[in-house]
Amino acid sequence: MKAEKDKKTGKWLIQYRYTDWQGKRRKSTKRGFATKREAEEWLRNFLITQKADFDMKFEDFWKMYYADMETRLREHTMRTKKYIVELKILPYFGNKRVNDITAADICQWQNELIKMGYSPTYLKTINNQLSAIFNYAIRYYDLKSNPCAKAGSMGKSKAEEMDFWTGEEFRKFIDSVMNKRLSYMAFMTLYWTGMRLGELLALNPKDVDLEKRTISITKSYQRLGKKDVITPPKTPKSKRVITVPEFLAADIKDYMDSLYDLQENDRLFPITKYYLEHECREELKKVA
């Protein structure tokens, strides 16, 4: 295992052997290094992660987990996983050593997320992603226990207003509404941000910052009688700024550009909760 010059590109590559998740020895090549030193440094770091020493930082183990799972899960599933881990998990646990993460740490992390006002189903999804990483460490690398299991879960599998999914179930559903632009963008935004339905329906163009890729949650929508009513969020702490993935920001921009004569105070989704709930039920019948 040594670095070599790639004759085609002029950059450095390194060939190496590793043990995959099934315990089989594999051979692979990593290319594109600017210098020999970069290639050798990458190999040293890779070999460290292969040992699965749980004194390693959580972020390093995440990279190892991601590299393995990327070959076995669908692209859409991995995109969901990567987005949640990088935005909601690594900022808290990334620099902690895997062995040092306790159930108490998990509880503190859960409390911080609960304060953000995310929907119960989204909280459940975030928690499941972290727990999956620890379960992987137990199954394949003999980590002794899962601190998430000791801490207990957070959120709910089913929402009070609507039910959302992860991975393959959501992909099938969202594909079924692809030709309905408003519904497609509403469900995409709900899924990828974790905001509540009332918060989505209250959004205005001024709440969206496309350059920073953020959405500000400052209000909620409900239909009372025959009137549209905009109210503050359920609690003061529900006011928050959500960072969205790049692909969603691009979709939102295209959607906003398609709305005729859109004004700053116009609702981006001029529909009711009933409309989306009905749309959800009807599309589910088609894909079930």
C-alpha cells in the first residue's frame, strides 16, 4: 500500500486493502490527491477508522459508517441520512469520542432539539438516525451498548395532524405528487425541514432567504370558520431559523419564480390543512 502517480491525470493515487462490514477483505483505489503526502495521510486516517477504536471521534466513525452504508442503501435514503446527521447530530457529538458519549449526553441533546420546536415525527427521525449509528457499531464492531437505548427515544412515530415517513416510503409518495407543483413543494418542505403544517402554511416570501438557505419560522396558519388566521407559534421557543439543504433551496426558488405576481406578504402555500391532508390520503391509496 503505497502512493503512486496517476499517469493519466498527473495526480496521486493510493491502492489499499480493507475489511468490509461482512468481514471480507477488499481491494480498492483512492485517486485525486494533489501530493504524495496527502495520499499517505488519507491512508493513515482510513486505517485508523478500520480498527474501529472507539476512542476515535464520533465524526470519524460517522465517516466510516457512511462509506459502508453508501454502497448498500438507496441514494435518496443516504441523502436523508447525511442531511440529518450533518445538521442535527455532528454539531453536538462530532468532536466527542464514541466511548465517552453517555445516555446523559443523549438526553441533553434531545432536550436541545425539543426546544427547537420540531414536529414529533421529525424528532423521532433524528433520534433514529443517531441510534442507527450506535447499533451499527454494536453489530459490526462490538461496541458494548447503545446510549440512545438507555436514554430512551423522543418524538412520535405518528403525528397528530399527518403522518410522515423516511426513506423508501417517502420517495414513493413524493414521486406520486411530482406533477402537482404546489403539493410536491409543500410535502418536500415539510419532510426536509421538520416544520409543522401550520407553520408551512403561514410562510411568506420574506421568511425565505435563498442566499443563506434559511427559512424563518415566526407564525402559524389556521382556518377558523371561513377566515384565514395567522397566529404566533405555539410557544416563544418555536420561533426559529431552519437551514435547508441546497437542493431544497433550489426547488423553493423555482417554485417561487413560478408564482405569478408574488408579493412579500403573500402566502407561499395558499391552501388549507384539510387540502393537504386530503391530498395525502388520496395519494397514499395510489402507492399503497
